[in-house]
Amino acid sequence: MASQEAVGAPPEVKAEAEAKKPTKQQIDPYNVAGEVDESGNVQAIDYDRLIQEFGVQPLTDEHLQRFEKVTGKPAHRLMRRKLFFSHRDFDKILDAYEKDGKFMLYTGRGPSSGSMHLGHTVPFLFTKELQELFDVPLVIMLTDDEKYLYTRNKNDGHQKPGNAVEDFLTFAHENIKDIIALGFDLKKTFIYSDYEFLGGHFYLNTSEFASMVTFNQASGAFGFGGSTNIGLINYGAEQCVAAFPSSYPDLFGYKDYRAPDYDLSAKRRHKALASIPTLIPCAIDQEPYFRILRDRCERMTDPHPKTSLIMSKFLTALQGAGGKMSASDPNSAIFMSDTPNQIKNKINRHAFSGGRESLEEHRKHGGNPDIDVAFTYLSYFLESDAELEDLAQKYRSGEMLTGEMKARCITELQKFVADFQERRAKVTHEVMRQYMTPRKLEFAGNPNATRPSAKEEAVNGSENGTAPAAEASAASKDGRGTKGERKAAKLAAKKDQKLASRPKADDAAEPAPQ
Ligand code: TRP
């Protein structure tokens, strides 16, 4: 496995390996590295600066309160502890849920190797909780194509052994089994590999979206240049339109359009699906994709409301802040396939300590939990706020030693990984195929939606096009759509005209989508 991972090295490793001269912090989908100072020391990632630079919003206590009010449940520990720390239009997705009762969740993973590590589980754990709390559909995209194109690009155009297209598809399947083992509800979850699923309405959306992104815009967001392969340049359009419910008609009971199973009534993308809003939980390095997405959602033929985002920090490498866990450096990460002993040794040998030089010093001045990697991992995985607070306090006072903090961390991670492995062993190929089969998903959304017709639509199909529309496959027999679809189409076309004639404002200044 180590050799596979070394070849499929993710981007951050390269950035770290080259980080000898002073460099600025660099965060984008292909690089995650803290600033390197004059003396060559890697600094912790500065998330406040990132909020400024990206122009995203911090997640506040008010958001937490509102979240708890809407869902009637306490927020997930990752949100309580602000490890999910920033957002775009999170308020709007809550508004939509209160009013219309539903939205779609979308997240993904780039399968750069066959094994996932602890850091990879973080966005998925959070997404799972959101899906349960809101009772909404979820799509998970495995970007085997992105990772193939990226890896080949990184290797100066060469394809190394074990890095063929099929190898990345295999990584995707292995990762999908890992993701399933985190406990997603089959009834409301669809997981796919790009190589296997793309086509139909998804591809119609991709083509339209790609036509709105110039080479200059893509280079600006991702650092592409003249020697970047053209596959990678185009890839971003896929990751963007994956956020549109209209890319997945089957999941909402509508027909897709794929040869040779022609159903001409389904040839046109379903406008009714375009208006369902989407929330994307992701790590903040993915933000550049979704900046491009948000700027263009409302310019699609069937406009989609600007996608909402909720974004996390990175799970620190064992060596400490400034880098994230990386699959290509086995000593930086704890893998979901590690044995209890490997976990113990990795934490004991490699986890950066916020303790003092000597026992005496530590007892006298206390340690610093904020930079202590064992404590940091506990802040992601330990459920009890009270215990976490107690550990921090005892560490600070010098009552608790580094070895003791590490021991607590080891127990917690061993348990998390062992529970995971038990579930993973049960994920057969057959189970995987069930999650990967396009089918109508079952979800109820918000039972207390305030818009009077919202509930009715959920049962009977939609007048304005935002409901799952159980009977929708009966619609569009003549290819013109139902009366409701035609009415919605007219309205949307009007809105489209308005949008097109308006001077283009920047992201923050644009008015709220309806
Ligand atoms: N590009 C992501 C990666 O390399 C995978 C991905 C696709 C994704 N769609 C996403 C991640 C949506 C978060 C949200 O890991």
C-alpha cells in the first residue's frame, strides 16, 4: 500500500517538500501549506486570514443557536468547536429549510489512494449528521477522473505504473466502501464514481457550465498554466455541476436521458429540479471551485439558487500545525486501516507535543493544548465537551502530562478506528452497488415547513417545481412538461432575462436568490 500511496501523492506533499525558502501560506484545491517564515519554520495555518482572503463568512454562535432551533438538536461537536468554522449563505439554506422543507447535500472525495485516513473522515462524519438532522438527500462524488488527471499532470505528463485510469477507479471503489462504513443511510444517499456515472443530464449541465468558464478564470482559481493538461482544466465544471439536483433526475423520481434507453420526454433537463437549493460541507481548500460555481448558478438555462457552503479546517498532521494529514507520508497520518498498535506507536512517536521540555518545567508552567496534536485530535473525536474542557485545563495547569494526553488520545482513536473496521468488513461489493445505483431517494425533509403548499407538494408532486414529485415521471409525456413545469419555466425565463440584462456584481453584492 505504501508504494501505491507514494505514487498517488496528493498535492500538499509537493508544497511541503519545496517549502524551504520563506513562502506565503497557500491554500487551494491542489495545495495546503502554512506560511514558512524567514528561518524556514512552517507556521500554523492562519484561518482568520483565509476568511479575509477568500471573502467567506465566519460561523458564529448565532448560527449555532439558529441551527439548534431549526433542527431541535444540539449542533455536532465539529460545529460546536468551530472546526467547521466558515460558511457562505448558511443562513439561506436554513431559511429554505424552514420555508420549503428541503435541500440537497453534496460532498465528495478525490480517491488519490485506496486507503482513507482519519482526516478524510471529518467532512463525512459531519455530513452524515446533517443528513440525519435534516432528513434530506445526499450525493457523494468520487473524483477518480480528477485524481487521474492531476497525478499525470504532476508527473510531467507521464503515467506511472499503478496510475492508469482503471487504478483510480479501483481507488474510488475502495474509498466508497470506507465512506459507506461511516454509516450513511442507503435510503437517502447516492454515491458515484465520475468514470462510471457521468453522462445524461449531468453531462448536459457540465457542458453548459464549462462554456461559462474561460481558461483565464480557471487558471486564476487553480493556478493552471500552458502546460496543464486540458482534462484537468475542464474538470472543475464537473465538480461544480455536481451541486445541481438537476444533474441527478433519478434521485428525485424523474427520468434521466441516456442512450440507448431513449425516453424523449426526458431529453430536456428538468427545470423543476433546478430550484432545489444545495448545501456543500467541505474542507476550505475546495472553496475556489465553489466560488466559480456560485458566480454562475443563476446564469444556467434553468437557474439554480446560489449554493451554500459550510467549511472545515484541516486535520493537522501528526507533526503539527502547518500541514494536513497526507496519504503519501505514512508517518503524518493515521489510516483507517491501521492496527491498534500502529495507532499507538504513531501517536507516541510522532505526535507533536505542546508539553514542556522537562517534567519539572511541565509541572511548574503547564503545557499548551492548543498546539498539542494529541489534544487536537481529541477535539475532533471526543464527544464530551466537559471531558475535553477538563483535559485542557489539567494540561494547562501542569497536572496532566504529555504521555497522559497521548494515552487518552490513543484510546479514543483506537476505538473509533476499530468500530470503523468492524463496519467496513461488512461492506460487500453488493452493498456498494446498492449505494451506487441511481434510484429515487426517500427523505421527508422538514415536517414543519412554513410555506402552506410545501407539505402537499412533497406528497403530490410540485406546482412550482421544488418537490420530489413522486408522479413526475408521468409528466412531460409530450416533451413540454406538466402545466406546473411550463409555468415555472416561464417564470424562470423571465428571471433569466432580468439576470442577463443586469450588470454583473461581485459575489457578495449579488441579491439573494429566490
Ligand atoms: N476535489 C475533491 C478532492 O480532491 C473531491 C470533491 C468533489 C469534493 N466534489 C466535492 C470535496 C465536494 C468536497 C465537496 O478531494
